[in-house]
Amino acid sequence: ATVNLRAVTSWVGIARLFAVVLSCIAFSLVASTGDFGGPYGTWCMFTWCFCFAVTLLVLLLELLELYPVLPLSWDDFTSAFSMLASLMVFTTSVVFPSTFISSPCSSSKCARQAVATTASCLCFLAYALEVGLTRAKPGDISSFLSTVPGLLKVFEAYVACLIFSLLDRYSSEAGLQWCVAVYSICFIITFLVIIFTIGRCLSYIPCPLEKMLVGYNTLALMMYITATILWPLYSFRGKEQPHPCGRDCWWNKHLGVTFLTIFNLIAYLVDLVYSTRMVFIRAP
């Protein structure tokens, strides 16, 4: 193995180094408090540890130039991971302080939690910078997941995962069951596109990828339009918000699913626009 110092001296490498250090600071400080129980605390710790481990592995593989031997598209993998990591760390930077930091913040434990939150926010900026630095230039489709449609695929899959984590009390309504089917079908197809791209399996698809994505994005957009209408209609029709409505209140979960559905609807709309431009409007 040879040593490639550009892996840690380029702007992308520096952003990754900052992400490694900041994620390590975040999970170390939270671990020192001993207060990270429950599903939200477990998610936050998993996010920081997962991003730290994978980013460190990426740095080592690029530093020693070992990544060419891997049976995957390295540029697609790093682009997808940096986008996923930025979304995960952003979510954690919002969830952790809102769940574990109480006001007034005067104890040593609270100070460590506040510093961990700050490190997490800076870690998100480091990953967002990496996404911006590795994003494909207009007209460049050599690495699909570094293009805007590719990055949106990662965003759509992640938002669908957030929706699944909030689903509750939907089995009694046919309209809500349809919405869950929409989330599931679109997530599975989007996830397969990401996996096939990273695994270099797109050549086995018997139709052009760009045209297939235009058709899929059109179908997904129409399905999400129905879910955007039906989910709040069947979730809140004839029901009042419970008082008090705590952290695990079904009303808050259904409201969260409503907003996340709208976010994915917008993402699929933008995805369709960019995919259509890639197919029908060629750059000179």
C-alpha cells in the first residue's frame, strides 16, 4: 500500500478530519454524563459513533489507497455516505438538546451536554461542506450519487426512515394503510437505486437509467401527492389533540409524519425536474 497524503490535506480530507474529531468529542462527552438512555439517546449515540467509524475508515482507505480493490463505486459510496451522515447528524443535533438538555443549564453535566451539542452542530457543517465539495458539476454524471438527483435519493430514503419511526395507529383506516404502502414502496425502490449504483449493478438493468428514473419519479410524485392529502385527512378527522400531549403522543407523531410527507413530496418534485433536465436537456 502507498500513502496518499492528499487524502488528509485536500479540502475534502480536512472536512472529514474535522467530522471525525467533532463526532468523537460529541459521543465522548455524552458518554461521560451517562445520560443517553431511551430510544432518542440510543439514536444519538449510534449516529455519532457510526459516522465517526465510517469516516475514519474512509480516511484510512484513501490514505493507504486501498479503496480501488473494493467491489463498489467509491465516489458514489462516499457521496451517499456524506449526504446520509449530514442528515443523521443534523437530526441528532436537534433531537439531543430538545430531549436531554433542561433549562436552566447550570450543572457540569448540562455543560458537557451543551458542548456535545455544539460539536454535533459543527460536525453537521463539516459533512455539509464535504457534500458541497464532492457534488458533481453540471453536466457531469460520472458519479450519479454526487449529482443533485443522486443526493436527493439519499434524502428521500432517509426521510422515509424517519416516517417509519413515527408510524403509529394506522391499521384501522384504509386511507392510512395506503399512505404506509406509498412510503414503503417508494423507500424500497429508492433504496435499491442507491444500492445498485454503489454496487455497480446498473449495467444489468435492461433499460436506460435516466429514463427509468424519470418514470419512477413521476409515479412517486403522484403517489406522494395522494399521501400528502390522505394522511392528515384520516389522521386528524374528527379527533382532538389530547391534553397533555407528551413526547410519545400519537398526535405529535402523526403531525411529524405529515410534515415529513410534505418534505418528501417536495424532494420528489425537485428530483423529477432535475432528472428530466438530465434526460431531455443536454448541456452543450
